Amino acid sequence: MKKVILATLLAALAAFPAPGAKQRASDPSAHHLVPNDSIAASSPYRASGNFGKRIAVFGGSLSVNAESDVAKQMWADLLGATVDTYGVPGAGFSSTAGYSVQKQVDTAGVYDVYVLWASTNDFTKNRECGTWRDYTEADGYDESKLNTQCGGINNCIRKLMEKNPRAEIYFFTGLRYFRRPGGHDPFSEDVNDTGLNFAAYVQAQKECCLHYGIPVLDQFGSQGINVFNFQLYYKKDKLHLNEEGYRRIGSAQVAFLAGM
């Protein structure tokens, strides 16, 4: 019993930063990509309304890991765009999920295009999923719902529209992850502490965007990555993509951003 109590106390203490420790924050200056002009000049997307624009992306580690530049450089080159990444490892949409996407959006300037890139963090950190109604006109913008995934998504959309009402906002759903059945199998009964599998979080992401008419790239359901081939595209941790994984999703992402 004493060992159980001690383990519980240590886990609780680990949830709080050590005195003087700094929480990782957005650093877009360190994650700034520019187009290769020779590639941009012959891009098939030159007629896109998003060609030559400034893009900001927000999310967790999948949006900011070094390997992610493989995909984002494709955006920059084929859309003749600059790309700034505000993402922070461990971030989710919930206000309590790391240096949250809500905080990232707060620090961002005015861009032509905003990309909200969902991670697994709200699910793996057992944050409440919520519903599309959270922090909307439907509940009177109830601030107590900012700690749910959906409340965070809706707050981000609202704030980005306030920053630039003419901006294009796009949403990338979370990608499958293969550490547990509930991370990749939409029919799995393997659930987190809130009683949901990851597919339920992805479905809620799409419903939030449907409410506001935000275009969604369903990375969970349409990338063709599954139990038979994920080893080609994921690192050994079965969570983060390798460079080949980013090449695979990058082509779909740039076509989506180009409106093709």
C-alpha cells in the first residue's frame, strides 16, 4: 500500500513543472520556411487562390518535429508561400494540454492562411473531448468548456477570424497512431479515461469544423496508412511520422491547401 501511495504522489508531482522550469512556447522564427523559386515557377498550383500567401500552422509535435519540414517545404515550394510554425510538442486544443493550441493562436500575428493541425495529445492526456457546442453561441461561450478539445477548437477558430476575417482557415485531423488499438481502429473498444477511442475525438474535430464551415483534411480516414504498412511511415515509437510519412501526407496536404 505504501508503494502505491508513493507512486501516486510521484506521478502527481511529475504533472507540475519544477521550480524555475520554463514551459516550451511557440518559436515561429525558428520554424520559418520560404519557397524555392524555381520549383514555385513551375508549380501546378500557380492558379490557386492561396499561391504566394503567408501561412501559419499550429499544433503539437506532428506539426513541428524536424521531419515535418519535409511536408511543409512542399507547401512552401508548390504554393510559393512562406510557412511559419507555432506548434509545440505536447500541445492539444484543451487549455490544459501543454502549451495549448489556444495559447499558440494567441501569440500569432495576421496571416493569409491558418492551419490547425490536430494531434493525439487531447486523447492521450485524457482531456474531455466535448462536443461541437462547446464555447459557441449554443452555450453562450461558456469559458468552462475551454478545457475540452472541442471548446479549444472553437476558441481557436473564433480568435483566428478576429485576427483576420478574410483569412482562410483549414483543419487537419489527427493521424492514426499505433501504440494501442484505440489509436488507429475506429471500431476499437480500447478507450481512454474519458471512455472514448481516438476516432471519436477525430469525429468531434470534424463536427466543430462543420459548424463553422471550416474545410477539413481527414488525415485519420483518408491517408491509407494502417496496420499493414504503418512501419514504412512511422518512427519506432508508432506515434510520430518519419520523413517518408511526411512525404506521403505532404502531397495530400498541399493539394488540399491549393483547393484542388
